[in-house]
Amino acid sequence: MGGLVTFAVILILFIALLTASIKLIPQGEAAVIERLGRYTRTASGGLTFLVPYIDRIRARVDTRERVVSFPPQAVITQDNLTVAIDTVVTFQINEPAKAIYGVDNYLVGVEQISTATLRDVVGGMTLEETLTSRETINRRLRGELDAATAKWGLRISRVELKAIDPPPSIQQSMDCLLYTSDA
């Protein structure tokens, strides 16, 4: 009887160790793995084996392309008019370890860099240039964002300006011109 209990205990310990050492990482995700608190490797979709109680998954990162919409930003043009601009940024995490260790929060970082870059780009343009140069602004934003976020393991694939809203007084003037030209 004592041998059966010992065998059951050993079997339970073996199953517990096996369960702790095998992890399933879904496709489209990557796991950043640390050994005794130090980065060792990144595992992507599939089964991965860990040394029980020594290795741990620090973070799971979604490696699919993400589309993030940021709230309207007030930007001052070269002719001192304030416009509100909505942006949408599409990016993908290519290097999960850099995304985890390179920056505290990559979403906040992308938002802050896009806001600062947008203000820099639009600040050198007049209102008319801003309203007619969406493609130029998108291209410059994407290039500068991609360069700035590369050290975080991100690749910016697309930046779009959803809306450029001029000040209400300018919008009313534009609407009046539109209505008078129709008459």
C-alpha cells in the first residue's frame, strides 16, 4: 500500500512539472520568456517548453497588425490658426522583446510621438496647405513615426488623417462661400 501512495505522489509531481513546463502560445501572439528574471528568448505560435519554476513568461504580445485611432489634436498652422486633427495609426510589433523592454507603454509612446510629429509637420504649413496636402502629411508622419518607433520593435505601416477640422469661424466662412457660389 505504501508503494502505491508513493507512486501516486510521484505521478502527481511529474504531471505538475510537465504542466508547468509546456505552454501553448496561440498564433498571432509571441511570448517574452525570462529565466531567473533575465530575458532569454521569444516564443511565437505553438508549443514551447520552459524549465519549471526557473523560466517564466514575462508578457504575451499580440503580433497582428493593429489599428489605433487617437482623439483629435489641436494643432496650430503656420498662419496661427488652430485646427483639430484626428489620426489613425496602423502598426505591427515585429520584435516583442523590444516592445516589452524598450518602452514602458508603446501605445502611449506612439500617440505622443504622432502628436508631436503632427504638430511639427502641420506647424510649417498654412491652413490651405494643410487642408489640401493630406497625402504629404500622411507620408511624412509615417516615415518619422516608423523611424522613431523602430527601436521599440514596431513597424508603422500606415498613418491616416481621419478629419481636419478648421476653427468654427473659418468653417462658417467656407460654408458661406460654398452657398454663395451655388446661387
